[in-house]
Amino acid sequence: MDKWFAPREAGEILSMTPEAVRRLIRLGRLRATRIGNRIRIAQKEVESLVGETDGTPRPTSRRT
């Protein structure tokens, strides 16, 4: 059985804020499930990002 994390818990593992985790979910980079009114992220989804994320902010492109 998979373990599920709240955005805060996933953020601690990924060294990012809960808001950054929610942004990844909105952008489709992190799959999540809504259970009632709560967002939950499966452990395997968090683990898939652990190697990609080192905690440093990435540059964002802005349209002008």
C-alpha cells in the first residue's frame, strides 16, 4: 500500500514550500489526488521528483 503525503509533508521531503508543491501539481509536474477537500500526493510521485529536485529555485520564463 502506498503512503500519501499532504503538500506540506511532500514539501519537506522535496525541500520546497507547500505552495511550490501546489504549483507543481497545477503545472502537471506532480500528480496528486483530492480526497474530500484535501490534496494528497502518493509516495511514488514524491520519490519520482526527489532526484530532479535539489532545493534550488529554477529560473522561470516570463512572457513579455
